[in-house]
Amino acid sequence: MKFRVGSLLKLRIFLPTSPNLQSFPKTLLPATWFIFTPATYSTICLTEEESAGEDIGDQPKNSLQVLKQLGCSDTEISMISTRGPSLLNADANQLECKLKLLTGLGITAPELVKIIIGRPRFLTSRVNHCLDERLEFFMTLFGSREVLVKAIVRNPSLLTYDFQKKIKPTIALYQGVGLSMQDLIQMVLLRPTLIPRTSFDEEKMEYIRKTGLSTGSKMYKHVVTIIGVSRLETIRKKVANLGKFGFSEDEIFSLFAKFPLVLTLSVDKVQRNMTFILGQMKLPATTVLEHPCLVFMNLEDVLKPRVLLARKVQEMGLDKKIEGPMMMRAMRMTEKRFLKAFVRCHPKDVADELMEYYKNVKGVKRLAEASRTLHQGFPF
């Protein structure tokens, strides 16, 4: 009796899979590993339609059943249907095939539920395209199954980005500008937009050079990746915005070198905080160079209420004043510690008065704050 290869593949879909084949080995695999062969992963999805008519009793009737078998609650399914209704109408066999492929990588059911809720359209993409070559590349990059799975859970699109035109060129770009393999792994995990958003040209490279950081510097990887995923127009606006407050070019790029995350703040946020620091706190702009936390703080919830409370304490002639170096310490405190140090330390009647005042000033929000949607934030 003769058997066709296609018949064996159909049979393979319905046979129980050995646990040893459903995940990577616990030890690091060499570059020539063969677990993910076309017959075990890529071909299965292509043959699902052929096998749909066989063993109907073992197959899910619709995608809703597949999601429930995965462990999605009714609430989670409701969230999925709201965010990606097309997934509920997807072919059940194709959906189940993709989920089996992902669990075969070592991704757990709870992690899959998290991915589906966060990215419901992900499973409508071709996750099996160039899978073998892609996985071999990522295993070489990340060095272990655990790190690879962590990266995929954080950014599932690693399985759908164009492998030849996006993933490989982007990794090569960062290696070309001096990022070590360890730093590159850290940045891929930290910044999910790294692969699709990265671009470099001479102007961006000049910005990096102006920071004066060497490739071995601890902050170099942050400066390079933030500039890499940002638009040139946005970087120019942020540099110009700081220049308006009297910072020289050297001071601006020195600030970026020490505190790269300043580059992730929107132009609007820096403007509002700097205006308050100069106009209300009466501090020189250079204070920010030593205390960059001032531009990161929420103006309405932290910076403004604490400064106004400090004035209130001074007006009331209380002993424990918030001024000088103590002001900078007070700004960095947690809310609980701040209240304990500067409000509840007073007698009850005074503490109650200060607390009432503090609540009132915190309750005053900037006009149209809730409706504001447009901003020049990271990474756009």
C-alpha cells in the first residue's frame, strides 16, 4: 500500500505531540539546530484546509471555542472582540494551528492570552513566514530560549516583521554604530519600536557624536536607540525648545548624554515645566542640568502642589520650611513620605489645614487637560 507525503502530514496534525517537541531544550542550541523544520511548523498551517473535513469531532467549531480552550475568560473574550472583532471570525483551524505553533516555542497559555488581548490582530498575520530562518537568527541573537520567549511576549511582531528587509538590516545597523550584543539584546527587550522605527542618517549620527559618549559608555545604547527611533523633525524641535530657555548647544547635548530619557519627553511637557521652574520657582535654567527630575515630574500632581505647599508653610511661619536643597529632596520623595515629612509632622490642627490646602491645589487641573490628545511625544 502506497502513502503520499501529504497524507502523513495530515495524520501528523491529529496525533499527540511529544512534550519534547513542543519546546526548546533547556540547554542552548547550536546554530544548526533542526527542531523547527518546515514539516513540523510552516507546512502544518498550509495543510489545515485540506484536513478540515477529517475527524470533525476533534476539531473546534469556531474561533470562540479555540480561545476558550486556550483559557480565555468571558471577560477576556469580550475585550478581544472589542479590540479585534475580526479574530472571532477567523478560521478556527488556522487559529488553532498558530496557537500550537506559539506554544511550541515555549510561550505559556497565560502569556498567549496576554498577547491576544494586547494585540488581537497579531494572530491574523502570517506568523509562520520564514519561521525557521527567523528563529535561528533570534536564537543566535538572544542566546537562550528564555530570552527569546520574553522578547516575543513583549513584542509579538518579532514574528511578523519582514525578516529580510526589517529585522536583519536593523540589527546590522545597531551593530554598525557600536552596540555590543549584550546592549542590543537589552534594547530590543526595552524598546518594542526598535525594529520598525529605526533609521540613521548623517544628521542623526552627528547628534550622537555631539553627546561625546563613547561606545563603551553606559548611556551610549540609550542615546543611540532613542535617536534611532525618533524622527529628525522631532529631535530638532526638542533641541530648539531647550535652546529657548537659554541652554547652549553643549549644555543640551551634555544633558542628553547624562539623562537620555529627556529626549523622550514631549516639547509641550518640557515647555510647561521649564516655564514653571523659571517663573514660579525662580530658579535658573541651569538647575535642570543638575536636577533633571524637575522636567520629568508631573506639573499638576507633583511639582506645582509641592511648591505651593512650601510657600504656604513659609507664610504660616512654621519651623520646618521647604527651601534650598530641601526643596530638591522634597520633589523626589514619594507622596507618602512627603506628607509625613512636611504635613503630618505638625500639630493636628496645623496638619489638617495644610492637608486641606494641599488637596485643593492638587485638585486644580490645567484647563482642557483631559481632552488634550495631540503632543510631540516619544517616539514621534
